[in-house]
Amino acid sequence: MSDLSVREVDSIRDAEKIIFDPEIYERIRVEGFELKKLPTENCIYIGGYLKGEIIALMVYYVREKYTTCHPYILKRYRGKFGVSFVRESFKMRPRDILYTNISQGFPKVVKFAEYFGFKYFGQRIDGDSIYCRVWG
């Protein structure tokens, strides 16, 4: 995996560097809602660090009956580290059943999720598709 290390984030500021990256934030922002700070309850933030600098983030939102996950990789590192980062961060998943939500406007993200074994599960009210992956 070269110089990439994958571990829980050193601080919430590291997670913010990824989520609030202009290219990433523009893709995930919800119209009419301005995210000012990241949640810390029931969240696990796994960072991908290259030479000590965070370049990727996996967010696990742990709910009572399910967990959703969302990987974010800075654009310039996606091709080189995207697959290896996600593979390593899945080793730190809190549950063997994961869900993710993907907007219809991101077919490359759908293919990426399917590459990791996520299957279409259904549609959310807001139009995003729900994908599920079960280990075991």
C-alpha cells in the first residue's frame, strides 16, 4: 500500500480537511443546509494519511440497527489510492452489514461501490439510491 497509512483520524480537524475540501463539499452538500461542523456522536472517522497528511476519509455513521459508510478521497489521489484506502478502511468497519447512499448523478461512484460488492437495495425519498454490502 506504499506510503499510505489508514487509521482513525488524529483529530476532527483532519476529517474537516477532507469534507470541506471545495470539490468534495460541492458534491455532497445538501441544498438549503449549510454544514458548519461535523457530527461526533455515533460517527467513526477513518483517515488515509500520506506522509502524515490526510488525503482520504471513511465516515461510518453508526445507527442503532444499521451503519452507513461514505468514503471521500481528494480528487488528485483517487486513482492511485482510492481502492487501497477503501479496502483498508473496510477492515475497520463497525458491522458486517453496511449501507451507503449514492445520488443518481454519480455513476462512477455507483461503479466504485459495486466494485466493493455493494448491491442496489432501494430508493430513498430524496431520490438517492441505497446500496448494501454484507460480509460473511
